[in-house]
Amino acid sequence: MNYQQTLDYLYQQLPLFTRIGAAAYKKDITNTVLLCNALNNPQNNFKSIHIAGTNGKGSSSHLLASILQENGLKVGLYTSPHLKDFRERIKINGVMIPENEIVDFVQEHKTLFDEISPSFFEWSVALCFNYFAKQNIDIAVIETGLGGRLDSTNIINPILSVITNIGWDHTDLLGDTLPKIAFEKAGIIKPFTPIVIGEKHEEINQVFITKAKECNANLIFAQEQIDIESFNTSVNGARFQFKPNQLFENEFETDFNNTNYTLNCPLGGFYQKNNFKTVLVASKQLQNLGFINNFKTIEKGFENVIVNTGLMGRWQILGTNPTIICDTGHNVNGVEYIVEQIAIQTFEKLHMVIGMVKDKDIKKILKLLPKNATYYWCKAQLPRALNEVELQIQAKEIGLEGFAFETVEQAVNAAKLSAQSSDLIFIGGSTFVVAEAI
């Protein structure tokens, strides 16, 4: 089989959550354990950082990987889902896993797949761990898929765990209250391993405190460690200031004094502010562990995150005149941040290309979207996608006017035809809509 034939086989044979939803979700890690046992447990052959959260875990993973690369390390990065090419999920220093590695792995272990019947995600995790071990990486940044406690990635023993935040997503699988969701995410907290929590929330703080005590894990709430003094965004990214001495004074070889220090990052979404705090506090822990040498590498890691890792889909500019922006935020909390970001942009008219998947809280998300916009409802090409006409009908009930299109391409083209050079076109609602737009 060639690469495309291999992927076709995997898509057809192994249930894929991103395509079919909850039916592909395995509520235990048994299959991953069996796969990795058969591979001689490659996950034990490299150090790792484990990152979970409702929103921000992808950006945070890429930022930490970029910072570690700037320290001269060979860094593995595992994220999901991919946007254009499956190989985006598995990278070393920003370079995607070669096609032949995937083909050879599947051919060698096809009988094992037939015996265990793993999900697509379980197989992907095993492939990732096996590849990282073969390549003798220095450290890996591993992003969870769903939750944490029962996530396939949760067979690693990381040197640092990070939970970015807790919000409303996948409530059918993770629980219908924030404490229940937090409990699942807290499952990545490991014995005697520092855990950084990105955002405090009165309703769920105790969940993390209790789990950390059970594990004798040093718990750090990022919001208590650092304040960002100013935060500005533009089409070129974000520029923010903080007092580095809050974290690094007298312990780092630095070139700053007690005043505010400015960092630049091409990730321009306003919602990145909390992610940046989380990453800075996590960097402090990595400094303590000997993986970050000086503050300059943190600065360069922020500046070069896209170059170093190939990150896409986070407040990404796809065009100008009119400005075309896409963002993968797709749950209630993510959309709240996006709407806040749109509100501070300068434009004449707003055009929104939106598609969603069936298992999201459609009504809650629709109610967040700006009323003063023209909508182009669409459907990504996967079974989970919500029919564009049904989406249009639900939206009209709450006062959102627009047109329905069978494909993302048709919707984007219609928006381009309607928009003037001073307008803004936003594309989102689903990771898969953004993938097709890119």
C-alpha cells in the first residue's frame, strides 16, 4: 500500500471520533496499553509533558514545543485533530512524520490491529510513541484528545502536566457539570509530578487540589504566579508585557530588570492571553527541571512558534482586502473568545462562514454569535457535520440571517463575492470547516 491507500484503510477499518463522533470513543485505555505492550512500551523511552484542557491546549502545546526547540532540544509534538494532513499530528522539531514511517508501521502491525480493533486515535498514539522512541528525541509535548483520565495518551509518565482550562465541551462523554469535566481532565495529574493549572474557577479548584494531594503533586495555579500588564493584538499577532521577575528573577540568566518586559507572538487571538500565562508558568517549571537554559529562548519560542512548529488555524489570516480570518474555536468558551476578538476588529461589514458538528451545543453557540452580520451556513465533508439547512433554520430562530451552502468552498466563495475590500470575513464554527478553508 502507498500512503494514501494506507490512510484509506485506516479510515475505513478503525473508528475515528472526528468523523463519526461518540461511537468511536473508547472509555478506557486498555487498547492503548495492549498496543504499546506489543511495541515494548516506547512511551517509556523518552521524557514528556502532558497537556489537557477544554481550550488552549493546542496553542500551549505548540508554544512549549517551540520554546524547547529554541533550547536546542529534539522535540516531539503530538496534537489532534489535523487540519490538512494526518502527519500534522506527529512532528519532530516541526517536521511531520514521513509518509513511509506510517506505511511501514501499518504494514508491520496490521495483524495486531485486527486482533485488538483499536480506534483511529488509539492507533495514532501508538504510532506516535513508537516513532518518537525510534528517533531518540529529547522530550515530547503530548496533547490529550478527549478528557484526560481515560485518554489514550494517559499511559505516559510525564515530567510536567498542564491543564489549560475547563469549559463546556463533550458533555455527553466527559460529564454534564464542570466538576465532572474537571475530574476527567485531572486524570493526567501524576504522582510527584508538578501540575500547572492555567485558569482558576471557584467551582472546580477543589477538584484539582484534591487530586494533587492524592498524588503528592506540586500544584501551581498560573493566575496566582504572573500578571500580564498589557496585551495588544493586530493582524501581525500579539504583543504583551509582564514582569518577568515574578517568575524568573535571580534564577535565570536574563537581560531584563524589574520593569515590564515585552514579548511578541504571531498568535494574535485575544484569547491567547491566558494561554501565554500558562506557558510562562510551565516554562518556569521546565527551567527548574533543567530543560530551559535562559529567558531568551522563551522569547524566541514565542516569536517563532509558527515557524518552529507549523501551527495553523488560530486566528489565522487567510487573505486581505477583504480581511479573511479563520479560527478553530468550536465550543461555547472558544466562541465567546472569538466574538470578543471580532468586536475589537476594524471593518465595515461582517461576513460569517459557519459550520458545526452535530454533537455540540448548537443553540448556546448560536446565541453567542453577533447579530449584525451576514451568515453563510455550510457543512464540512464528514458524517458528524450538521446539515447546513438545519443550521440555517436553528440560526434564524434566534435572529441570525444568512444563506445555506452544501460545502465550505461554496460558502467561502459566496462571502468573497459579497464582501467589499473593507469588510471582514470570519470562517469557523468547527475545526473541520477551518481545515477545508485552509
